[in-house]
Amino acid sequence: MMYMKKLIIWILCIIPFYGLQAQVIEGTVYDSKTKETVPGVAIYLDGTSIITTSDKDGNFRLVVNQTINSDLIFSHLSYESLVIKPPFGRLEKVFFLIEKTNVLQEIRVIAGRDLFSRESMMRVFKEQFLGMSRAGKSCVITNEEDIVLNFDQSTKMLNGYSKQPLIIENKYMAYLITFELHSFSIQYTENTLSMEHATRISFKGTSSFVDQSPYNIMFRSRRDETYLRSKQYFFLNLAANTLEDAKFKIFNRLSRIEPSQYFTIVDVPPQKTVEIIPGTNISRSHHVVRERPIYGVIRILYNSRFDSEVVFLTNRFSVDAFGNPDTIDNLIFFGNMGEQRLGDMLPRDYIHTPASRISR
């Protein structure tokens, strides 16, 4: 009874956050060629736990409680993924999918010239895709055979992608993640898999999360611990002018600065816009980004322990109610936040509820 009481209080605490801003995205999915409806299509907001499936008549209905900076994804094994951006406020009710064509990619095999085994490349891939944290090491990819990896000696680059969506069990935080890996790459300065010679790591794709243990206090605690030092939580508090309350401190090089000295926050419901004040002296000299202007670099400390840096390649971006910037591609992270990988990621619609609110 005590556990149920805690659970009911937790649910009641969440309801005011959502308010009355719920939106509905609905429609019908068709085959673009035959014009027949397509059942069994996964429809989700990228990076979230907000997901549904088209029914036998191709119809779907997705209820979204808050506007979120995320693309709407249509995914089916027989069709090319459809991406709708942005999905909110659109009037379209009909969506067409293009059937996949089985194109065999040309693979050149030169006898005796394979530098690295698949096992070696897979080890590096999992370390840099899933991460080396406890959460990252707990992750299991159930369909590793769908991952294609190759090392290009001419460019000194490890490349990869997945033939099918990857199914990943995050056992540390009890999430089942579906990830459509479009590209993965590590750029090296030499023909090696040593991370000492890696200069750039990137992966792109879309994902959805299923909570496998929504009422377990242990998993909730692990998620909250990860969330409190995440990019998402930092930007949520930057936009709300509550960085100090959230135990974040920001620095320009070695000098601590106040957010109001460098950022202007404009409330543009349902989001907040963050602007770098023109003419501010945010350090930028020690970072070089090819063909991109740098608008500033700040250092971030969380709880005086976790050290990160963020490089701003834009001087203006919006942050939604969950702390997600609308332009994550224009933000580059180093340090603790830069080391976070898929295993450390939470759904973009994750809600942190302080323990004090569910302990009585």
C-alpha cells in the first residue's frame, strides 16, 4: 500500500507539468505507389518514448503532451523512413511511404589487405556508440549482424551503418531502444583503431525508447543521476535562469561568469529562446571548426565535479519544456558531456521528479 501511495503521488506531481497543452498528431499511412494503406508502421517522435503503430487500416493517433524539439519518424522494414520536421501545427493527415529497393552495395575485398578484423572494429564501434560508462557497458545489441563496418585506408576512417534498426537493451537503466543507424564514423590520423589517434567521432540516426520498468525506484534513481548531469538538464536550467539552483556553474576560461552577462532569455511560448549577447567575450580562441563561425565557448561544472565544454556554432536557439535545444547539430560538446554516448541517453521527453516529491 505504501508503494502504491508513492506511485499515486508521483503521478499527481507530473500532471501539472503537462497542463493543457496536449496535441494530437494523427493521420493515415499509404504506399506511395499502390496507394494502399500500410499497417504496422512505427510512428514516433525521434529520441523519445512517444510512439505508436498504424492499425490495420493504416490509421494512427499520437498524443503529445508538450511541444518537443523532435522530428516525426515513420519506420517500416519494407519502406524508406519518412521524416517530418517540424511535426507540430501541420494540417496534413495523409502520409506516403516509398518502398525500399534492395540495392546491393559494392564491397571491394583485397586479399591480404584487411587491416582489422570485424571483431576489432566491432569492439571500437560499441565503445564509441554505446559508451564506456556503466550504462553504456550494460547495453546489448541484439542484432549485431545488421551492423556493417569497414575501415577505409585511403581516408583513415572507420565507417559503419545498420541494415536494419538496431534493437538495444540498456540493462542499467531498463530501456529498450530502437536505433536506425544511418551513419557512424571515426576519423583517425593514422591507419589504426587506437583512440589516441582519433580526431572526430560521429553517428547519426533516429531512435525511440520503451520503458521496461516504469515503476522501479532503483532504475528511476539511476536515470535521475544520469539526467542531472546531462545536456538536457543543463539547457533546461539555462533557459529557466536556474543554473545555480541546479548545481551548474559556467566559466569563461577560468573565470566564473553569470549567465545574464552572456545570454539573453526570451520567453516565446511554448519554448524559450536563448541568444548570445552580441559583443560578449566568450572564449573561442582554442577551438577551430572548419568553415563554421564560433560564437562562443563556455566551460560547465556540475556539482563542482563534472567538467564539460560547449562550443556554440550559433548565436540563437530555442529550448523546449524538456530542455532539448532545437539545433543540437550547432552545439559541440567536450569533456563529460562530450563523452556521453547512446547508453547515457534518456528519452527527450524524460521528466525528472525530485525524490522529495515521491518519498512521502
